[in-house]
Amino acid sequence: MPKRVDHAERRTEIAEALVRIAGRRGLHAVGMRDVAAEADVSLRLVQYYFETKEKLLLFGLQHLTRRFGERVATRIKDTADSPGPRATIEALLNAALPTDEESRTFHFVYTSYAMLAVNDPALAAQPFIRDPDAAEDAVTELLLRAQEADLLRPGVDPRLEAAGLLAMSAGLGTGILVGQRSAESAVAVLDHTLDRIFRDGGHGLLARPTDE
């Protein structure tokens, strides 16, 4: 009896191959033939599952985002049994900093996709670019919760601060990647900004990342 193929698992294996190559060389240097070789499958099989490079890249990014979500959930769980808004935000922002191989790959590939989309209408039209930023919505919701609990300083705009925090985290992450600053320096900048947003206290019990 022929072995039953798990199509979801096969698609995930191909996406993992894409992420591995992109993490080493950048998305601009990745072709479907490269991904097939990395996944040890035929080019025809990659084309069967994804049809075009754009669809492959989008699925790979979605897979990477799911992995990032799991990473954040683990960081939050390790923080405390019932972490408050600040501790949860710290977990999300710190998890995105490229301080180990997994987070470096996430930041590098995510940024590579955005850069490719600047000059590629097909990529720019994908949901990753068009849809609202889920991370911004999540941080905004956390800040709104903190505001309702009177944990924020007067005059704080949760939506604007959420956008600023995420943009700052992305920029700091790039700085770490290129050697402009250390992980400790990036965390200090984020802490300083959160101190400006939150009232005294409310610090999350997070272990600080270290350079690796």
C-alpha cells in the first residue's frame, strides 16, 4: 500500500528549507531550485505545492511568523504565571531582537522580504504587506489594558506608542545584525522608552538577552 503523503508536513518542510537558505544568503538570492535542493525534493514538487516563487516566499514568511509567535508565547510563559502588560510587551520586543540564531533568522528574512517588496509588485500585493500589522494591534491592546488600569503616564496614545515601539525594535534589531550596537544596548533603549510610557514600577521579570 502506498505511503500516505502528509501535504501540510511536506509544505512545512519546504518552507523550512526556504528559511534556512534565506537566513544564510538573503531572500534575494533564493530560487525555487535552491529550495528544492535544500529540502532534498524535486523542483517539480516545489512547483506543485507553491506554483510561483511569490507564493513560496509568502508561505515561508507566514511559517516564520508562526514560529515567532510561538517564541513570544514561550518568553511570556517563562516571565511569570500572570505577566502584566509591560512584561508581555517586553517579551514580544525582546524576542524579536536578533540575539540568537533563530531570532537572527527571523529578523533577517522578515526584513529581506520587505526590501524585495519595494520593487516587486507581486510581493507588495501579498497580505503580508496589505493587511494590518497584527503585532501593532497586539501591543496597542496591551497598552490600552495598561491605560485602563492606570499604569501609563498621562497623555500616552496607545496606538502611536505601539507603532513607535515596534519600529524602534526593528531598527535596533538591524543595528545588532550589522554590529552597530550590542543586545544589551538595544534592551536598554527599549527599557528607557517603556519607562517613559509606563508609570513607576510595572517592570516585567524578564531575563535580559546576551550577545552570542
